[in-house]
Amino acid sequence: MSSNVVFIEKGTSFTGTLTAPRVVVEGEVKGDIMASDSVYIKSSGSVRGTIRTQKLLCEKGGTHNGFILLNEEVSSTHNKVSSF
């Protein structure tokens, strides 16, 4: 896979804002995701926050609690991951 993908692996938790072309969530994200291409929430994944992206896929069992803004322009000239 390309470095343009940020993975949150199963069993891990991330708090903050993710900005990347593509984000795959198998663990837990507490914060916003801004993906210029796509967000994929796997069956074990959980997101609590706003998702801005062109495409969103959520497997059965995956969860999201927050706003979804589809077809939003997201500038991601480089990968940015910030946490608090």
C-alpha cells in the first residue's frame, strides 16, 4: 500500500485529527478525519468525530458517531496526523 494511506490498526486508539488522502480504521478514532479520497471503517473500527471525504465505506459492525460531510474538498498536500 501507498504512504498516502493512514491505518488505525485493530486494538489501537487515536485521539486527534487525521488528514490524509485515505484513512482505514480498524481500531478507534476520537476526533476528526479529513480524507481527500476515502475513509474505510472496518467491522472492528469506531470513529467519534466529523468525517470529511469524497467516499465513505463502513463495514457491518463498524461504527461512527458524528457528522459526515461527503463530497467535501479536503486539501491534503501531505499527510498530517496531530494528536492531543
